[in-house]
Amino acid sequence: MIKVLKLQKAVYVILLGVIGLIAYQIMSMNKIQSSIYVLQLSGLLFLIGSLWLIYPILFAKKINDEEVQLDPEKHPKVADPVTSAQPSVDQ
């Protein structure tokens, strides 16, 4: 599913954020003054990665009441709703 939605870059950005947190911990143990900038960069990478993960969900194309199309460029044609042979249960 990650490959279909093209979210690999978002996962990479979040992993860079984790690596930044590890670098911050190492730098702060050695009392390096510029470690705060690494922490800020790591937080920024987390924010960018999370927004990148949510973007396809927020801007998904609605096909009908029950289905959404998460990648509208891949399938520009609107699909017909699927019907089953089972009777519907109306309350």
C-alpha cells in the first residue's frame, strides 16, 4: 500500500527525523551547544513527514458514498458502484 500511494518519501523523512533524534541524544551527552538545532531539524522532519502521510487521505477523490479513490491520477475514470446479489437490509 505504501508503494501504491507513493508515501515512501514520507516514510524516509520520518526515518531521518528518528536519526536526527539519535544524533541529538549523542550530541547532548557530549555537551555540544549546537545539538538544539539538530533537535529542531528533527521536529521539522517529523512534521513534514506526517503531513506528507496525511495529504493523500485529505485530498482523496470521492467515487460514491462508500468508496474513495486515493490516487486520482492513476485512475481518472470514475468507477461504477459495485452491486451484489444479496438483498439490502433497510431498517
